[in-house]
Amino acid sequence: MQMVLGEAFARSARKNPSKTAIIDDKGRLTYGQLNERVNRLVNGLKGLGFRKGDRVAVLSRNCIPMMEIILANLKLGLTTVPIVARGTKKDYANQLKQCEISTFFYHQEFSGTVQDLKAELPELKNTLGFEGSTPEATWSYDEILGKSAPTEIAERIEEEDPAFILFTGGTTGHPKGAILTHQNLLWNAINYMIEGNCPLPHDRVYYTMQLYHSAALSRFLSFMFAGGTYRVSPDFDPEKYLKVVEEDRSTFVVGNTAIWRLLLEANRRRRRDTSTVRVHMHGQSTLYPSLKKEIGEELFPSSELHVTYALTEASPQVSILKPTDRPAHWSSVGRPYISTEVRIADPDNDQPLAQGETGQILVRGPSVMKGYYNNPQETENTLRGGWLHTGDLGRFDELGYLYAVDRLKDMIKTGGINVFASEVEEVIVAHPEVLEAAVIGVPDEKWGETIRAIVVKKPQSRLEPQSIIEYCKNNLASHKKPTSVVFLDSLPRGSFGGKVLKKELREKYGRP
């Protein structure tokens, strides 16, 4: 029997038809209700001429129809291309062209954007609107559901068939469509279910990261596979988030540095009962010990922490650090998942490096993407030798724990010596008056590059640039200390408060 995502969901629906499957801000559906609506959509799309292998773009923030569309496409064998809702019209047009999209599903709030895109892209022939009036659309979502049968279809889907194309900057910064198969995403789910003991059928999650993001999408599919309950909202509000966690008695939460800080502030204003949360997962950024302590003591005192290292091309999880793990240093991202192999290699020649040496993180296993859509050159370069070249620098300690040290492109070379930005950032953030920091290289005639620190001070701090430089001088080798400091109110971050956008910092502050 083929292990495929649509059948995994259908199996959960057969086992737990009366159990709540999904919830959004407007309603909820049991597995039985959801499966019936998904089947109606499958039969309706098939009647309109959609066939296995067709690519369909979806533009929406989190809602029930978006989840139904994802599941229906999986059952029919369509490849879903989720479009980042925070993008620009130019971004949308480029991605639609790159994936050769002729059909676009969209939420009513994007009606104007879709009309503009149709006028600009003659190849965009068909549209389907949902969640409100969309008279400009080729088809109506509600009409398709109302006219179609709820019966299961017997479409033959293979494990290696593409399920999604997700756009990512990858190692070059240019958006590319990573092809993730049914096998990729099922192994991602299995890895975490075995290593992290989650999700289990009784787990309930409130996930406000958007489903066009690989972390949210993979988690949604994992919950549908396990038979858990998955709740979404179209945006993130910290007070609302904690209220829902308390009222829903959520068992699993996911966040990053920015999200945790917002939740801590909200919880200090009004304390919420989070005692049902058994796992809180951290990703996308370094979790410093002081923040880790605050989260454990104030937000989720009954929960255990999991730290992960992930990237879209790996569907996305690569490694996990669990509470029982004892790495040599707190900054470890754990050990590779059970089906995943990780190697540290010389960035120049791909030769394996010894334990303790820093090199590029390479990943191999069944969760690694099939390639980049319509981009054979980047696919060959990124997957050369059968290994996913992550563009991240890392090392293993003597106990077999992995450390994600830095992005390869963020490494600074000053006076011919490599300096890892993360090492300098770790020292700066340890300063009692610093909230967060990022480090970039600045061109220099004498040294090649010098180091500039971009610092966010804690409220009421009166720190001066020289104070940061002196602090680093006392805690780092001389060549690693910053030669200049810029203070900002906040650091630019990616989706949902994720990774710091070093590219933006270099563009604004990377000149001598």
C-alpha cells in the first residue's frame, strides 16, 4: 500500500468521524464533516477537468476552506502551490509564472489582486474564489460543494508524486519552488511522532503561523495523519493566543524568539492557565538561556521544551533537542531525526570534516525535497552527491549533538580569519542591557571586512556604542569584537517573527 497524505487523512476520518478535526475563527468541523466536504470538492474539481499532476496556486490566510483545498488536492493528486499572502503583486506574478500556473484559488480578501493578475497574465485562465462573494471568479467554491457528491474516489497517488511546491530563498536568496512529495511530508510527520511523541490522537494545537509556511503546513498534515485537532487564525494576537490555549486546553504550542516575547508580555498583563500544554517547540532562531528560563517558568511550567533545526527543503525538520538530551553546550539543535542523516562538509569541496570542525550542514533522507521546480541547475547544485546542501554552517560535538553555527553567507572574514556572526551575537546578547543583536560584515580596505553590531537595547537602557565594543573586547578574541555599533528599536524578521533578515541589515547598514 502506498503511504500518501490524502489517504492518511481519510483513514483518520474513518477512525474518528465524530472527533473535531479543524477549527478556525468562524467554525469547526469533525473529521466526518471535513472528509465529506473534501470529497465534494474532489469530485467537483474532477468534474471540471482537473487531473492528477495539475498545479494549482492558493492565495489565502489561514481558514477552513484553505485546509479543505489542501486536503482535496492531495486526494486528487494535484500539486498545491501556496502563495505567501504577505507578498507583493510582483512576487505573486513571478511565482505563478515560475510554476506555470493556469488555475488560481483565492480568498475573497485578495479579489482585487487576482483581477490585476488575470489582466497581467493571460496564462492565468481559471480562478476559484472562497470565503465571501467573488463574482469575478471562474467558479464559486460553495456552488462546487453544493453540486458534487460526497463519495470517495479511487485516484492512484504514489509516494513520489509531488504534493506541494513551496517557495524558499534557499542558499542563494532568490525564490525557488521546492517540490515536496507525499513521501517527504509523511516521513517528516513520522520522524517527529517517534522522536517527539507528538502529535498523538489526543493532541490539540493552536497554530497561527500561516499554512503557506512549511512549518505550519507540515504540522497540519501531521495532525491530520495522527487524528489530532488543529486550530488556526488568520493572524497572530498574543492575548487571543493565550486565551485560546487556555479555553481549548491545548497540548502543543510552537513559537520563536519574537513570539515567545510577545506571549510573555501578554501573560504578565493577564495570567492564563496553560497547564495542559505538554510540549512547546522552539525553532527559527537561537533560544538563549535567559529566554528559555522565562518561557519554562512563566508561560508553560508543565511542558517540556523541544528545539528544532529545520528548512523548507527538508520538509522541514532535520534535528531535535529534547529535555532529556545533554549536549556539550546549550546552543545545540539536538540530534538528527531517526530517518535523517547529517554530515558536516568542507564548503569548498564537500569533503567530510572531523567531529568538532565547522563546515556546511548536509542532509540526506526520505524527507529531503525532490528538487526545485523548473530549475535543474539549482537542483543539481543543491542536491549534488545525493546530499541537500543547506547553506548553513554547523558542527557536531563529541556526544553527537548538532550545532547550527551560522549561515554560510553570513560568515565574516576579517584580516583573513573567519568569524561566525552567531558567536559574537551570543556574547552581545549576554549583556544585561541587551534584548537582541545581529552582526554583519562591513567592507574595509585594510581588513577586508570589519564587524558591525546591530543592537536592540532593553527598555530604559542607556547603553552607548563604546560600551558594547568594550564588553565584547573583554569576552572575545580581539579580531572578533565589533568596530562599530548601530542601535535599533527592533530587528527585521521573516514570517511570523522568524529569522533575522540579515540581507536587509546588510543593505541598510553594511556600508563603511
